[in-house]
Amino acid sequence: MNKDCLFSTRSQIALVWWGIAFALVYAASCALLIGIVPPPPPTWSAAHVAEWYSDHQHRILAGCVVQSVTGAFMIPIGVVAAIQAARTEPGRRVWSIFMFAGGTFTSIFLCVPTLFFGVAAFRPGRSPEITSLAHDLALLSLFTTVQFYIFFGVAIAVCCLRGEDSPDSPFPRAYGYLTIWCTTMFELGGLAWLWKSGPFAWNGLFIFWIPFFFFFLWLTSLCVLLFRALAVQQRMAAPVIEEPLVVPVGAAL
């Protein structure tokens, strides 16, 4: 039994590290290769957008190759979070399943923008209007597709806020409040449809900068909590080595 538990905790630790590694590579490719940290302003003309893709074609395509591999980094992290939530959830594991589904589907809209960035850069000689369309699809699909973030966030918040019922829950109450705040910030992304300049444009304070900062703060905190919970389980699952019984020489006489 201990061997099975130890293998499970080690597998979950490996999955979290897998997700972290992919998340770091994905973020680096956004900043250093595709060049969307921060994103180009929505006010660029079609000719300006086409020129930008033409000037940086090979770099952007290299970033798309990297993101094609690493973009689904939320899946392994979401799986482990759901397993940890299920460990302490009473009755049917409704919220744990909900968390798993939300974390998995969240990855879809981290992968879709890569497709549009790649299409925009793939043929630099095409009409600027077509390149601009693919560019708009890439950035709008990255910032406005927040439909599944709320499912993952609400499920984690529920598990955190019912922590008093489960003292061994890996999700403390304070993290629940952070999750509520961050999820609210992510949901503001839908407002990018309404503005091309100012704090609610896709390169603005409330659509890019605040969600960008809080997403990595929230994700880092989640991984730390998962590692902490798994370390406890690993110690509990480790086999107990019994010391041999030593009988004093005098006791045998």
C-alpha cells in the first residue's frame, strides 16, 4: 500500500514540474520570440501589422513551434490540483471533477492563439488585411476567451473556503480569496472587445498587465501548495523501517 501511495505522490510531483517547465518556456516564447509582452497596440493599421510580421517572421514562427509543444501546460497542473481536491472532498467528487474539467479546457485557449500567430507570419507576402485579421484573432482569442478560467477558479475557491471542514486540505482559505480576486481579474478580458485604447484595450492595464502579473502569482502559489501537500503525503507513504529488537545480555540470564 505504501509503495502505491509513494508512486502516486512521485507521479504527481513529476506532473507539477512538467507543467511548470512548460509554463516557463511558454511565457519566455511569448516575450522573447512572438513578442507580445506587451502586445502591439490595437490601433495599428493593417499595413503596420503586416510589416511587423514580415520583419519578425522567423522569430514568430520559432515561437509558434515552441508553443505548439508547451501551450497545454495547465493540464498536468490541473490534474494534480483535482486529485488533491478529491482527496479531501466528502461524498461525490463534484467540485474535483469540475476543477479537472475547468483546468483542462483552460489549456485550449492558451493553445489557440499560437495557431493564429503562426498563420499571420506564415505567408508574409499576402494581403495586409488578411494578416491583420489573423493578428486580431490571435490576440483577441488570447485575452477574451475566459469562459473556462472561471470554472477552474470557482472550484478551487470552493475547496479553499470549505477548508475548515477538511483540516488536511492542500488549499488554505487565504488562497481561496486570492483565487477569487484573480479569477475576477481574468474575467475582465472580455471587455477587450469594446476598446482599442486605454486600460481596457488588449494591451491595457486591466486586460494585459494586471491579469499577466496575477496569473503567474496565482499559478506559482498553486504549485507551491501542491508541492507542500505532496511532500506531506510522501512522508506518510514512505515505508517505516523497524529497528531490530536488542535484548540486553543480562536479561537473558
